[in-house]
Amino acid sequence: MASTGWRVGALTAILSGLAIVPAHADKCRGYTKCPIVDYARTMHTDLDALKLAEVVDKEEQKALRESKKTLSEPALQEIALGKLAFFDKSLSVKQNEACATCHMPSAGFSGGVSLINQSVGSFPGSVPIRTGNRVPISAAYAAFAPVLSYRAKTGDFVGGNFWDLRATGEITGSAAADQAMQPFVNPVEMALPDTACAVYRVALTPYASLFTALWGSNWLSIEWPHNAGKICGRAGEGRSLTRLKLSDGDRTKVETAYRNLVLAIADFEASPDVSPFTSKFDAVLAGKAQFTKRESAGLSLFNTKAKCNLCHDSSGSKPLFTNFTAVNLGLPANRNNPFFFENADNGKGLVVNPLGRDYVDNGLGATLAQSSNPGWQALAPQFAGAFQVATLRNVARLPRKGFVRAYMHNGTFTDLKEIVHFYNTRDVLPRCKHGQGVVGVTCWPAPAQPDNVDHKRTGNLHLTDDEEVDIVAFLKTLSDGYRQPAK
């Protein structure tokens, strides 16, 4: 049961033909050790990466249309605009990456390139040599996250978006919209140098008229500088970062338009296109399907012995299978992530990870430490290493047979059974030492952040192997697009 997530030796076969050892360091500037994946070539040749269009069959399309019949025309227009922006590669600096590049519908709106998932986990940005430190979290059902708040009664934070909950929702009133604000100008994602560039690029699209129909023509009066196109084609990085020169009035118009853009994306993510509640589990709740014996046993274990429902709430008529809190699960670091070597100057003043191999991802703890709220800052040490309890909806959805997904915030796991086994035995098996032992069989690696690890709900669940299999069988019922098998 050894995981490919941290076993570098297994990667040679996985990456046959795509592993690279550049002859010159300038081929991967910004790294002290070149990435083992040629991101640029992978993202432009891999079949999964090229399939940005939604992969749904005719029956699923029909179900989506039916679910939208109760929506008003303005709501449908805003969803349509959000969808167009979500799939629009032109909104990245090199016009080669859309939101959907890292949030593929056919992979449950998570990372949609199997090769990357099974090797390094983190996805490249519009500047393909760069990568972030985490796996793309699913966009499905994320729009239901509330604005981040501290719940004193239970001593936890609830709400927010991203793995570290840093998209609090305080800016737009929507955690999902706050999340959509950030990738456009993140240097390791879509890398635009200015939020104004996203608005400028939208103004050049065929759907600009839809934007005007929804929010008026005021944004069309923005006086763009003559070199706007040139500046917006330069990646936002270090000392070369250049913002568009706009009047105060035009900057205000840009801020309003940008807010409208990200709210439309959030509306799309909340729509039946992304969050349809069409899994087998939903069909069973509606009395239109029945679980198999294994699936039923898995649900029972999920709600009792395995304690899954304590974080992945399964109650209600439309459960989201998350309580939107954050937990430190004691996950090992994923040392295959190139982010650990992205600690050199890229030649333009950008050092993505100054700490290099010493970097520890503190998740929510880091978010709280950087908060402007003194009370939240004081709580930061208690949440070091805590990450969002992600929804389990679509956790098993795959675009094709043999496709591999990366799980958890850092891509440590690529197999659902292994995750359940980790939850079950993390505190039972000893720590792996000096590369010895079989991961998941005789030992587990040490946590990347040993503080605050949850030992009450995970680590020693006393599950049998068959019970682990039953739980996985149940998890597979949470994939959207289910329909009754033909009789």
C-alpha cells in the first residue's frame, strides 16, 4: 500500500518520456533543483489537459437544464457569464490557463491532469515553470461555504475558501467570490500583474456585451492606457511588476467590474452546473435508487465507527459532506512537490519559496497569523497545520478509467482506500525512519506539522480491511451524474 505521493523511485516509470533533467539551470530559473515534470510540454500535450470542455453526457445535460428552470433570467445570465469566465484561458497572463485548467469538471472540479496528480500534485500556472504549494481544491459545492467566523463554543473556525480558508468572504460577502479574486493575480497561477488586466481582457471578449447587459455600460468608459495590452502580457513578479496607470475614477470602475466578475464566477460555482446534487446518494435519499450491501455498510460505518460524519456532515436533505472547519490530520509532507526547490530568484526578483526544503505549510495557522484581527492572530498557533475539511462530494469522480486523482492539500495520497487506511492506522503504526519500512503497511511518515494533530477523530479507528473497503464503496456513491443502470 505504498503511496506514489512520496516515493520518488516510482516516479521514473510514471513519468516516462516527460521526466526532464535540463542541461542548463536557466531552463528552470527560480529553482535550486529543476522540476521532474516538464510542465509546459505536459499542459500542452496531455489529453486530459486539453479537455477543458465539460464532459457530461446527454442525460446529464438534460438534468442540468431541468434544474435551472426555476431560475430567473438575470440569474441565468450571471451564471452564464461566470461559466464563460471560468473556462476562458485569455484571462491569464499568457492566455493559456483558465480556472477550469486546475478545476476540471470531469475530475470533480479538481486537478484534471492525471500525470501531474500522480507525480507532483501541484499544478503549474500560466507561466508553466512555476507551481504553487498545494493541490487544487474542488470548486464543486465550495460556493456554499459561509463567511469565515470563529465559533467560540466549539473553538474552531467555520467558513472561508481555499485549503487555508484565506478567502474569508469579508470583501464581497461571499467566500467563493473572495476566492475567485486571487488566482488571476497570483504569480504562480494566472499571473496577471493587475486586477485591472482581468477587466481589460474581459472587455476584449465576445461576452463583454453580456457583462454590460447585467451591470450597465459604466465600465466601458474606462480609459485604458495605450500600453495596456503589453503590460497585461507581462507576468506579475518581483521587481518587474507593473500596474496599469489609471485615474482614481477609472480605478474605482475597475474595482466594481472586478467584483462583479468574481461574483458571477461564484454564482456559476453555486449553480447546478457545478453543484447539482445528482449523485447516487441523492437518488437514494429521493427514493429513486438503493445502495448495494457494501455501500450501505459503508454509510453505516461512515456515521458511526469511522467517525467520518463528525467532520463530513452527512445529515439533512442535501448534505455537503463538510462542516467547513479546518483540521490538522497529521499528513506527511509531499517532498515530490517542486515548490520545495522554488527558492531561487527567477531573475526578476521573484522568490516563490525562500525557505526551500525547510518550508512547513501551516495552513489556517498562517492565515490567522497574517490576519488584521488581533484575536485571530493570537489563535494562530492552535491552528498550525490545519486545512479545510473538503467536501467528499465527487471525491471519486474520474473522467476516464485509469485516471489518478491527487488528494489532501498537498497531494500526499492518490488512492481513496489508502486515505481511509491512514485515518484508521496513523496512530497505530510506528513512524518510518531513514527510508526504511513499507509506507502504510509497517509505518507512516511523520506529520509535516506535528502540532495540533487531531487524535480524537482520526488515527486509530479499529477498522478491518473489509470495513475500509466498504467506506470507499460508499464514497463512490457521492459522484454527480448518476443515473439508474439500464434493466
